[in-house]
Amino acid sequence: ETGVTQTPRHLVMGMTNKKSLKCEQHLGHNAMYWYKQSAKKPLELMFVYNFKEQTENNSVPSRFSPECPNSSHLFLHLHTLQPEDSALYLCASSPDKASGGDSTDTQYFGPGTRLTVL
Amino acid sequence: GENVEQHPSTLSVQEGDSAVIKCTYSDSASNYFPWYKQELGKGPQLIIDIRSNVGEKKDQRIAVTLNKTAKHFSLHITETQPEDSAVYFCAASKNQGGKLIFGQGTELSVKP
């Protein structure tokens, strides 16, 4: 599990707070992902970064703002969230190298951040 | 859009028995099918995957089968043990930027 780390592991925030989730991968991968996992629902892809460039935004509300300063780090900035945003937020990485998206490689997940919005 | 259906949502077996989880996918262009195991408090961990150029793959007690014509793939766990208890997710992808479409998950309980 040390390949992809996430901090914090647990976060409780009010609707007016601003917080950030951090993900770091030590696998030398080029692609990183944010997923939302809610109870009784499949994992929902939020954002994809490939070589630090955002290649996918899955209709995510603007109160979620991703940032990828380099291929090893990924952030999710949170602002004015709603109680329904409470969920497990998972980061993943893969060695995807194809800028054209022709190569799909295995995704490795971090342990997640359990977010509760009050 | 692409959809992956997974059944059953819960599965309870006795230790030593086999467990089978099934998934169907909608996009015939899908060609990569991983299975993940998620234990309580942890992120999903890849346990086995299969690509569309093979019909079956086995790794010790775990096997995955793929029927491209029917767009079905299944996870088989033999000689189940209590530590196999977890939520299992199937997924499908068609080699486009690594986008995985996940099934709804199966909560497997192995009773000693």
C-alpha cells in the first residue's frame, strides 16, 4: 500500500471550509486519477491527469478543484462542499504513457480519504 | 455510455466453498477487465486482470473467465478462506486514457 499514499486519511469539514486532499505516488507512473466512492454506488471517476495535464473532467462540480504540479503529486482542493459530498475519495495512478490514450494500464489505488461534510 | 453490471451484490459462503461473481459490460470495444478487492478501511487492490485476447486466466485460487461474445466476465475463488471476505469490484476499459468503468461491487462474506 505504500505505492500510493493519501493524506489525510479522515477529514471532517463544514460547508464553508476550504481544505485540500493530497495524493502521492512512488511508482514512477505518468497518470493519476481521483475517484469518489459513495455507499451503495460504483466508483465514480472524477478527474484524470496524464503527464500533469488534465485529460478528463467527468462533469464534476466546480467546488472540487484538482491540481497536479508533477507526475508524482495530485491534490483535490475542496471549497463550499455539500453534505452529499461526504464519501471516500480515492486516488489512483497508472503507468499510462500514451498521450493519445491508446494504452490502458493497471491502476493502483491509495487507501483513500474519508470525507465528512457537516 | 458504457455500463458494467455486477451480480450478486452480496454473497455468503462457507469456508472451503467456491465463490463466483459475474459482470456484464455494454461496450463491445472493451478489452481490459481487472478485478479489485477492497477490505475495510483500505483502497481497492488489484487481484487479477484479463485482456480480451484470452478467455481465462488463473492465479492460485483465483481465476477469471471472459466471454467476449456474450460480453460477460466472471471471478472464481476456490477454497475460500475468511480472509477472502471483502468487497470485490469488476471493471472494464477500452484502452482510452485508462478510463475504467466499475461495477457496483459484491460484498463477499466467508464464514468459518
